[in-house]
Amino acid sequence: MIQVKAVAIIGANGAMGASSAGIIASFGNCRVYMVARNSDKAKAGINCAVDSVRSDSIRHRLIPKTFEQMTDFVPHCDWVLEALPEDLRVKQEMYARIDPLLKSGTIVSTVTSGLSIARLAESLSVRKRTRFFGTHFFNPPYRMLLCELTPHRSTDHVLLAAFRQYLEEILYRKVVVSTDTPAFVGNRIGFQMLNEAAQFAEEHAKDGGVALADRLLSGVTGRVMPPLVTIDFVGLDVHKAIVSNLYGHLEGRLRDSFLLPAFMDHLINLGKLGFKAGEGLYKRVKYPDGRKETLVYDIVAKDYQPKPVIQAPVLSRVAKIVAVSDYERAFSVLKNSKSFEARVCHRFIAGYISHALSLVGTVVKQKEDVDIAMGYGYNWVPPSALVDLLGGLRATRKFIERCDLPVPLALSGNETGRYYTLSGTLDARRFIVAN
């Protein structure tokens, strides 16, 4: 296994840089240089790293440094983790700056969630490109254990295996190796569904819009956090950047599902970016009498309103069955219902399984990779677990065909045994909530 005694995190004052530092300092037992534009930002990154793991015990391992001081410590680092903003030019300029400082064995990686790893690697000298990777941690990494490890065409594959072992056994990450494709695996699946949920909200703006989408597409259908609440948490601007990148790089049937709805663009232009801005798809208000309320954005009125009560009798019935842990019967009831809310759920469940498992063999090697990505990166029920809940391979193929969607090759094969194989380490039932 590789030995990592010193790590430099460039851009350590950002959310991903600071929270990644918290993980590395907590589990890696190494020096972590927190590198930012100035010392105040570096010290702020240290405070964020400590807060991210809720323990001051790592503070002594976190060392504030500036970009101008990199000649003092980068030559002694075993790993340089770049966590700068998602701007190709900014990252390329930094790689050109650190390249002459790197010792021969140093690993360099980026936490990018969507930029090309091969293109970023080109900013390093030829020999050093072999030790460059994408290491996309999911936010917040202390709770979300997924790390997408992405090599490129010049990668040293012996080092890839050793680095993966380090991430898994020392940093306790759930690692999925992804090919160098737009948004890799987790965001490729997750943001397709999130954006399609936002499109559904716009399509049904007069029937409840945002509130309707979140009522139908969370809880019993396998997402602990409703989809549009998730977008608010991520940030509408970040969501736009990811789906716009995917729309620009992908072709085929799913391309239009990455078109940003007009109402979200309107909110972004107004600076209503989600939780970090205090308002986005939702708005939390506190009244003079101390009462608090969460309002929801009304797409038609273009204003915030109290959350409407969305009647969904079938989902309420399914929730009662989930509450007594009879998951197979709950999904049987949902699958056999022809109500509006059930048909919406059918469309999204089938789309999720179809899209996720279609990446097997191209973006990832095996179906377990997409299950790990969605379970540990999103807190969503893994797609393979849904296959079992729907009645197995044959029943799932018919279910997807009934929704007029393509059946992925990963769903072909024999009809015996359980399709979901991670139940011993990742219990899918935890993501199905009786709401």
C-alpha cells in the first residue's frame, strides 16, 4: 500500500477542500497543508475542516499555507489534492505552477465533479501525468462515503490499484472506478433524475409544481431527501453547471432531460440559489412571534407560498405498509396501481433503473458500482435493489418496457437468485421511508 505522510490541499478554504481535509486528517494520520490564496482563507479552511468532522482533535495536523509558500512544502508531499473552483483554466494554471515542484512519486488528484480528467492531466509534464487521477468525494464526505476514482489513458494502473486500496482501507471510502466521461457515474445518474424532477415540477406548475414533485418522488420511492430539496442543498447554480455540462457533451435519448427548466434559470438570475442564499426552491422564514415556516416556490405566481397539502392516497397506503417493513408488498401495491401518482412513480423508478444500469460496461465495470455510487453518494435506494423489490429480472424488464423505456443489457440473464448483492454491507431498506 502507498504511504502518505504529507498532503497538500490546494483550495482548502472551499467546501470540498475543507471537508476532504477533515477526512484525510481524521483517518490518514498525516500532515495536511491547507493551501489558499491568503493565510486568513487558509485558517478559515482549517475551521471548516474541524467543523466538518465535529472534532478539534485534528487541528494540530492542519497547517495553513498560501499559494506563494508552495515551494516550501509541495516538494515534500506524497499527495497534492486540488480543490479549486470548476474552471478549467484556473485548474490548468495551478497544475503548471506546481509541476516543477513535485517529487517523482507524488500523486496529484482533482475533486472535479465533471471536467475531463485527461484534459486536466495534459497540464502536467508527461511523466507526472501517469500519477494524476480524479478523486471526486461526495459532500459532506464525513457522512457520504463515496469516492469516484477516475483514471485516464496515461494512468499507471499499478498505482491506481494501490491508491484505491489507500482510499478504501485508510480513508474508509467506498470507491467506484469510473471512466473519464461527463459527470462520471454518480452525478450522471443523480442529476438526470433531479433535473427531470424539476422539469416535471414545471410541467405540473398549476397542480403543485415543486411541492408535487417532492411529495411523489421521495420517501417510499427510495430517496431520504426529496429531489428538489436536494437541488436546494446542492445549490441551483451548481445544479445548472452540472446539467449544462451534460447537455453539452451527451447525445441520444436522455439529452433533453438535462435541459434546465426556465423557472430555475429565473431563480438563479435573481440570486435565489438555495439553502446557501436563504431561498431557492424553498424559503425558510421566521415570524416576529418566533414561529418558523418553510415556504415553497410557486412557479405560476413566481413567489413563495405555504406548502400545499398534496393528496396521494396510494402513496399513503404504501407508506403504511413500509412502516411495518413489508417492502415487497409495498412495491407490489405501488406497481399495480394505475393512479396518477403511481404512474408518475412508475416513470421515475423505471427511468432510474434503466439509466443507471445502462452505464454498466461503459462508465463502470459492474452493476455493484452503480449501487455503491447511489447508495453511498446520494442516499438513494440502489437500482439493483429495486429490481428485487419489483419482483426480479423478468418483472423488472416488463415494468421498464411498460413505461416505454429501454431495458439495459445489465438486466438480461438468468432468472434465479437475488439481483442485489450488497445487502450485507448496504441495506437498501434504509432509504425507503414511510413518509
